[in-house]
Amino acid sequence: MSTVVLGVGGGIAAYKAAELLRRLSEAGHQVRVVPTASALKFVGAATWAALSGQPVTSEVWDGADQVPHVRIGQGADLVVVAPATADLLAKAAHGLADDLLTNTLLTARCPVLYAPAMHTEMWEHPATRANVATLRSRGAVVLDPASGRLTGADSGKGRLPDPDSIAAAAFRLLRPGRAPDLAGRHVVVSAGGTREYLDPVRFLGNRSSGRQGYALASTAAARGATVTLLAANVSLPDPAGVSVVRVVSTLELREAVLAAAATADAVVMAAAPADFRPATYTGSKIKKRDDGSAPALELVQNPDILAELSSARPRSGQVVAGFAAETGDEHASVLDHGRAKLDRKKCDLLVVNEVGPGKAFESADNAAVILGSDGSVTEVPFGPKEDLADAIWDLVAARLR
Ligand code: CTP
């Protein structure tokens, strides 16, 4: 059982923190809720006290004999701030301490996870951008807010990530040895399968669901990274705390990868880009012919994004990782094919999956062998795609150090 401090900021999303509190308590953690005075205008102290079974106050003066402004932070295994308002992020970034929560943030030496919620304008304001960058550079995990309906008639980026995904990020930080070792890093992950359209309704595509890439994005965010997720035709919900850029074709993915890679410390190509595209696109639906003949489909080869990025290395020290879905054949094993691909693509890490029934595609579980350009071989047993994602980030983080 861990001790979690749940700091609640004064925003309308404070009511969703009650759901988060339940998730944390149901997982067996002892949760001490520290709301700000404005948070109590949205959800009263009685709700927090009843749900947590712990005393609740915003003030440093209540129970001063226990020195709560120091002890609560010192005793915490994790501090989660949800919702983190623009004001709270600013106070935390500048080390202000005018209530119990901001004092707790200064005395805590454990991981701190912020789940911001505010209007889009406030999130995008240079002051907030600078405060978020400061907190991330100090090792705090600041999730990106979700997009959607905001208070009143507005919609856009700024919604509190849903309580389940905040809880998932919190649980990952509570795992032993799972420090936010990607804090201050920018990572780019591609996910899904590209589509190459023949006409407005038909495309060449593949079976990639995007699950492994999404697991990579959410685990990197939980480890403190700023994450750009390039999603090719994925129907999964956006992971909490990452910026999602949608692409359709391999050419669009290439452009997005090269643009994002300019500032990235690591790029993981988990997407399955189509290797070929139709030589021509027909602007209206291709019709059946009266004589029953089928049209010939001429294909041209797409660029190999991973190979191009590995040779370009737009940023020094950048770690580039790829995936290889392989089957063995009479000439070579799965790993032989993997090694040859690593040499050919010149990336730093290649995650080799054996493909076949029940493996890799559309499944929640995966097993793999991760080959390093330095000759290292890391076997990851069959398990959740998040575990494989963490094994990949372990190797990336070691190379970034
Ligand atoms: N990849 C890429 N650009 C492409 C094709 C693949 O960046 N046009 C990346 C994938 O994202 C993956 C890795 O390369 O990380 C391996 O993909 P794979 O399809 O196995 O490689 P290919 O070069 O297409 O090899 P094969 O001839 O075995 O299909």
C-alpha cells in the first residue's frame, strides 16, 4: 500500500477527481486529499473526507501541531494534482507556497503527476507553456489535457484526461523502480497502419490496430516524456497526456515523422506504413466495366521512413527504434531476418515480433526480442503491450543517459 496525495485544484473538473480518488483507493492505496480553497467551492470537504477516510483541509493552520505543511509531502509516495489549473501550475513552477497543497508540492520528494484542465487559451498561453516546460524539466510528469467539450459552449484542448487514464499513469509511477526517467525528453511514436487510396472509397491497408504504438505513447507519458503520437487510421481513444497528430498515407506519415523528429530525443516507429501506393489516384469511384475485365493496379514504392530517419539523424544523440514483424522461412529464422533488417535500416533498436495466429496484430498481448545495434539482445516474454513498451523505453532511456 502506498500513500498518495491527491491535490485538487479549483476547476469544474474537480468533481471528476472524486472518481480518480475511488480508483486510487480501490487499488489499495491510502489517499490524502488536499484541495485548494477554490476547489472546495466546486466539491465540498465532506465529499473528500468521506471518500478518503482522512481529514481534509486547504489550510496550513489546521492541526498545526502535526506540522502538516511539511509532513504530508514528506510522507507521500506519489502526488497527483487533478485538475491542475493554470494558477496551480504557475505556483508550482515558481515555488510559491501559500496553502497546504503548494507547501506539499515543495516538500514532496516523490514523483509528481499533474493532470491539467483549463480553457484552451489558458493552456496555450506562453506563461502556461513556460510553466509546464519548467515543471517537466524538473522531472514532474505533466499530462497533456484531452480535447473536447469544455465548460460552457466552448470546446478544444483543455479537458481533464479521463480518471481511468490518470489512474493508469499514477499506477505506473507507483511501480517499484519506475521513476519518471523520460522527464524533460521529447519522444515521437508512430502507430497504426497507413492507407493508400485508389479512389475516394478504396484503399490498400493493413491489419495494424495501433495498440502497441498507443501503449508506447501512454507509458512514455507516464515516465515523464513529452509525447507526440503520429496515429495512422487508429480507432482507439487518444491516450492521456500526449499530443496526437493524425495521418492517413505513408507520405503523410513521413512528413509528420521528419517534422516531429527535429526536436525529438527518441523516435519509435511502431506504425505499419504501406510499402507501396497506387501509381495514380482516381478522383471519382472506379466503376465496374461492361466487358467484365478488371483494371490493372500499378503500384509504386513508398519511401522507407525508418531507414531515412536513421541515416539523417536530425538531432545528435537521438535514439531511433523500429519494429519488424517477421515469420521464419526455410532460409532463415525470425531473428536472422530481424538482424538483417537492423543492419539494413541502421536504427539503434529493432523490436522483432513473430507474426502468426494470436500474435501481435489486434491483440492486447505481445512478445518480442529487442535487438540493439550494439549487439544486445533483450527478450520480452508474452504479456501486455504496456510491458513491452516499458522494456523498449528502458533501453531508450539507457541510451539517452
Ligand atoms: N517502416 C518505415 N517505412 C516504410 C516501411 C516500414 O518506416 N515504408 C518501418 C516500420 O514502421 C517498422 C520497420 O520499418 O518500424 C520495419 O517494417 P517492415 O515492414 O518489417 O520493413 P520492410 O522494410 O518493409 O521489410 P520487409 O521487406 O520485410 O517488408
